[in-house]
Amino acid sequence: MITKSQIDTEKLRANAPFFARVLAVNNTEQTLLFTLENLGRLPKGFDGEVFLPLFAHSNPKIRCLAVKNVGKLKDEAFFEAVSSFARAEKNTLSRREAVSAIGRLKTEKAIPVLSQFLTDPDPKIILQAVRGLLCFKEHPEVQQCLTPLCEHPNELLREHVTQALAPVRASESIAHSRRKLPHSISPTFLKNVVVCADVSEALQTIPAESVHLTFTSPPYYNARDYTIFESYEAYLEFLVAVFAETHRITKEGRFLVLNTSPVIVPRISRAHASKRYAIPYDIHPRLTEIGWEFIDDITWVKPDYAAKNRNGGFFQHRKPLGYKANSVTESVMVYRKKTDKLLDWNMRQYDAETIEASRILGDYDKTNVWQINPSADKVHPAVFPVELAVRVIQFYSFKGDLVFDPFGGSGTVGQAAMALERYFLLCEKEAEYVERAMQRLDASLFSPEQPPRSLSLAELNTEERRNHKP
Ligand SMILES: C[S@@+](CC[C@H](N)C(=O)[O-])C[C@H]1O[C@@H](n2cnc3c(N)ncnc32)[C@H](O)[C@@H]1O
């Protein structure tokens, strides 16, 4: 049996007879697979001919690895062999490797071959062909064959091609970026502010791309006195309008974290059933539609004692269909403002000192199940725990960022933000809760250079106008 170190040694020695022997088509599948998987980087001048007989092997994994290794050579001599293989290959993984190998050649003669794969049934193969073709995106024939993909049923493909072909209006985007504040900076007039107003109105005053993170728990549909909506649809529409505006005021590629859970609207009499509304599931497709990209679903788990007991009847009668689970969980859904930029781009917008100071040190929750005890407040009936806000803010923002909560309640997000040396911007329509929030924020141990302020809508408008003056 050959070993990895033997493969490495013979590669260095350019021992062609050795590789011809171990990669002979009649060798055992085990030897072939082991060798193909462990070849790693191939040195210049490696004899790629040894792989060609394996293109006809009955094991698709061997065919796939053979063509992958040919691809590593980036040698135009294999263009015809790989193109014929790609056209004939039925296995999608092997076909994809072949199309990738053709693209890696970066040769203009690959354009007609790659174009043939733009109608492949597997979108991943089309994407691979698109990648190869985009090296020549200035060619009119390439633009012509890629343009129809902007209407392709597959969403990733559509987005990728649309972005890649979008004309770069350089002068416009430079002017826009000159007007914009740098990514890590937010308007000062919004820092450490609690706005006492309806969030739909307050949002109109907040400039685009002002906040770095939104963490919120919206009002539960008609579950408490403080929010009464005419219908569930009206409730969802209200939330969608708020999160569409939140999208506008969020900086490129930054996060929205939403804490919700299904609610029960109690039955109106013993002759009626109660109604359960699956808020997280109903709001999710609406959020993705308005440009929030789904990132993660975290489940906040509370101890059993925290759940309202729904088992009374079932505990007695034990009849099927009557089972009702006590709910000890809430959803913490994570979304990112859709962008073609990677997270690395967002991280690069901060200086080394800020990145260092924002690192999450020590132990942290590695799964998407977070066990956190609930909290209660003497004034507000539905607060979330500071610990939940601390985790979200730590994971999804940097020091000095502006954290927004459109449904600020008693100010939990503000308290956590201040403790973590971030700024906060809260909105809350009930004066009583704003007062409570200010008590909590003023009592905070930290004395930031931007002391907490509460503003009415009119005051916020005045501040915004002042902010615009040169
Ligand atoms: C679930 S509570 C948030 C509690 C908060 N997370 C805390 O820990 O204190 C939702 C809050 O949204 C507020 N609210 C409801 N509709 C609003 C609106 N249109 N504008 C601003 N606040 C609103 C309610 O008064 C309530 O305080």
C-alpha cells in the first residue's frame, strides 16, 4: 500500500513511471482513490497524461478526481480531452469539475465550450461556466450569452450574473461614497438617544446607512394591551414597513437580529378555540423579500418554570390530539443587509485597535441553542434579558457602533450597548416605558462622552436639520 509521504517524495522526484503504475486504470479503486485524493499541488511539468485513461473509469468519484487533478495543471494541452469529457459526463460532480478545469485555463477558445453549459440542468454547473466566462465579460458574445441568465429561475445564479454584468457607474458611486459617512461612523445626533414616538414616524427622520446593528423584539400580535392591530395581516404589514425602513438606515452588509415567538390569542368563549400565530415563520419570507438575507436561526431556551402551563387538560385526560407543549423557546433570527460584499469587507472597515478591542474572548455559545433565564421588570411587562442583548451585540457589532432598537421598551438594548461601549438608538412610543428606559440608562455605571438623552419626534427632526447644515 502506498503512503502520502511516498506520493510527496515521488512528486518531488518527478517520477513519472511511479505515477503511471499507481494510477494505472486496472489498479484497485482503493489505490486509485488514495493516490488521486493525496496528490495535492502538482509540480510544473507533472505528466497529466496519466489521468486521461481514468476519465473512462466506471467509478464516478475516480473520474471526478482525475479531471480535478488535470484542472490543477492549467495546461491548454488538455483542453480538448477535458471538453469532450465534460460534454459526455453524466455525473454532475464530475461534470462540474470538468467545467471548472476548462474555466481555469482562462483561454478565449473556451468561450464556446463554456457557453454550452449555460443550459445545464444543474445551476452549480452553470455557475461554474459563468465564472469561467466572466474572465471575458468585455466580449460582446459573452455578454450576449450571459444576459438571459439575469432571468434564470435559480436565485443565486440570477443575482450573481446581474451583479457581474451591472454597469459600474463609476462617477456616480464615487460621488455617493464621498457624501456617505465612513462605514464605522454614525451621525452623532443619533448616539445614545431614546426617541419617544411611533417608530414608523421616527424612522423617516433617520438618514440612510446610519446604524450598524438592529436588535429588537417587536410587539407580540395583540398579546398585550400595548399593541392592538385590526388583523394579523395588518400587524405583519406594519412590521414589514418598519423593517424595510430599518433596511434603509442600516449600513451595507450589517445585521438585523429579531427576537419573536408564536403567540396565542385566547379563545373568546369555551365554544371557541384559541388561535396560535406563528410570527417567526410568517415574518421570515417577508424579510427576505425586502432585502434581508437569512443568516442564522438561534433558539433562546428558558428553564421549564418560565413556561406558561398549557398541559392542564391533557395531563388529566391523556387523549391524543389534545397535547399542548409548554413553550420554553423563542426565536432569535439573524439577517444581513444583502450585499455582494463579503463579511471580510465589513471587518476591514475598522482599524486594528477597534477590532482588537471588540474580540469575543473566553468561552462562548458554540451552538444555536442559547440557554438564558428570562427577566422581569417592575414597569415593563415584556422585557428580554440583558444577557441576550449582550450576546447579540457582542457577536454582531464592533465597539463604537450604533445599535438600534425600534421597539425599545424599557431600554434593555441601550443598557447592553452602553456596557459594551457601543452607542444606542431606541424608539418607544409609550412615554411610561421611555421614562423607565431613561432611569435604567442614567443609572448605568458607565459615563459615556455622549450621555443618554430622550427626544420627542419634533426634537429629533430639529437635530436632524441641524445635522444637515454645513
Ligand atoms: C416586546 S416589547 C420590547 C421590550 C424590550 N425589548 C425590553 O427589553 O424592554 C415591544 C415594545 O414596542 C413598543 N411599541 C409597540 N408599537 C410601537 C410603535 N409603533 N412604535 C414604537 N414603539 C412601539 C411597545 O410599547 C413595547 O414597549
